Amino acid sequence: LLIDPTSACNLKCTGCWAADYDKRSELSFEKLDEILTDARKLGINSIVLSGGEPMMRKDDILKLCRKHNKLPYTMFTNGTLIDEAFADEMAVLGNLNAFLSIEGFREATDFRRGAGTYDKVLAAMDILKNRDIGFGFSVCYHSKNWEEISSDEFLDFMREKGAWIGWMFNYIPVGSGADTSLCLNAAERAEVKQRIETYMQKHRFTIIDFANMGHMAFGCVAAGNEFVHINANGDLEPC
């Protein structure tokens, strides 16, 4: 079950669908509590938090993890709001981990996410690694960064920083004003697929390429695996 506790975000990344959401949308703590109670009854055994930026609701997230402590949680986060105090709470709870968004090295990351974001993400990785908290990295790849994010240099660096797993999402233009120049062509997507598969086999390291691995998941990675999404308006979205 993927839930957006809020549509609010402290960044405005180029091409992010959440940038067009109403920033005032959010699910109350009581509604989130009710959803997780029902999820347990239905046999759901994995909760993913997205947004918006889920860390805009950091206190409520910790409360939910404490109350529904039989469920494992992970959140897709830009990482800029993870501090030592929050990580200390994560370490005590033991049922919350994170995927930190990064677009490559400094220039590529700050290009889409804003100046200074790269350094904040690396600082968050260090904070989590120092507490032995499991985390992964999440990449949006496009025409300007696909070679970098699929390189041995970058992927080795992510493993050195402590990432246990990686997610790859290809850039998809959203909205009438979207920058279509960032879209990959078919040859570039095929090259990313080949590079990622080669790296995984060589290093026995798991990376999920959301679009390129559809053939391994009977279609979309989400739709092929009993996936459902509740957005910050409380709307149910099957995929």
C-alpha cells in the first residue's frame, strides 16, 4: 500500500508530478490511523509513504510507526529533512527506512532539485549509515543524466555511502508545460537497461528499474504486484 500523507513539499523539482498537486491536501492522522488499521485486517504487509514530501509530516509518521509497529514502512523522500534526532527515532523504532532521491553527482542533482540539495542528501545518507538504518537511493533519469546514473562510478558511490538497494524511474513529462527534451529515446532506455542488469549481476546488488523491468513483473512493476495508491486527497488510485 502506497500512501501520500501530504501533497506539500519543501522542494520544486523539474518535471515532478507532485509539483502540480494542491499543496494543501493531506490526510489527517486519524484517517491515516484508520487506513493502517484496515490494511492490517486486509493482510497488507508493506507500507510505502510518498507525496509530496512525506517528511513534511515527520511527527505523524513516527506516531504511526509506533502505534502500528507490526508493519514495515519505507518512504520515498528527498532526504533534506532527515536530521539526527529523526534518525535516532528511526533507530529505536526499527520498522522505518527510506529511499533518498538523488539524480547523480552534485551538478545533476542540483539541476533538477535546487542548489545545495546534493550535499543535504549525502548528509542524510551519512546520518542513516552511522545508525545502521537500512536505506536505498531513488533516481529519476533523463536525457541529461542517464549515462551518469547508470555508470559504475555512481553506482559504486551509492554502495559506498551505504545504500542497500536502488530504484530507477525514467523521466515522464507531466502537464502541458512539461520539458519533453528531458525524455530518453528508445536507444538510451535500452542502454540504461543493459548497464543496470550488468551491474546487478556483477555485484549482486538489487536495482529496480521501474519502467524497464516491466517484462519481469507482468507489465508495470506496480500493477503486476498487487499495488494500490491512496493520494493526499484520500482518492484510491489502482496504479
